[in-house]
Amino acid sequence: MPAFASKRLPAQRDVVAPDGSDVRILLKLDGGSMAHFELAPGQTSKAVVHRTVEEIWYVVSGRGQMWRQQDGQEAVVDLHPGVCLTIPLGTRFQFRAQGQEPLAAVAITMPPWPENAEDEAMIVAGAWLPTT
């Protein structure tokens, strides 16, 4: 049985995601991991698709948009605090921060983000020109 864990949101990013967003790593269990993603005001991520993980995102601050595309379906959703969305396995996605503050979300990745993940997120064509 795993020990209880607690962690505060790190003040600085731990890594830069393949899409260009800043990532603060939170906690992990056998079934999933959690992280905080942040994109600077006016920035647009690179579009990516994950090889083995899917995610649930919950927007905590800022405003922006998320583009998702899979199996002939395509949609853009407005992002603002309180919006929750899924990124199923095999979904191409891209997001952008609009307004004067960073766009920030917490996300659960299932299964957990791989330890050796240099090729987990593949860059793909997206809806917008990336700036990251």
C-alpha cells in the first residue's frame, strides 16, 4: 500500500512540456499522475498527440482556447476557470492563452506520465501557428 503524500504547488516550473507549456509536477499514484500546466499570456502551444496517455484538464486561471481533433471530429472550446475537459488517447490537441494573465490548468494523466517520455508527445499539425 502506498504511503500518503502531500505536496505544495512548486514556485518554479519543473520542466517544459513538449508542447512548450511550463509544467509543475504534482503527485502520482499507480493509476495516474497530476501536474499543473501554464502558458504565458499571448502564447500558443505546439500541437501534440500522446502515444500512451490520456488526460483530464481543469482550468484554474486565465483565459484561452483548446483545439482537439480525433477520428474526423474537431472542436475548439473556450477555456476559463471552472472548465474541465478530456483529452482521450490519440487526440491531437493545442491550446492558447488569451488575455493579460497566464492560462493555467491542473491535469490528471492516466496512466502516469512515463519516466522516459522523450517520445510520448509527438508534434503534429494544429489549428494555430505555435509561438512556444
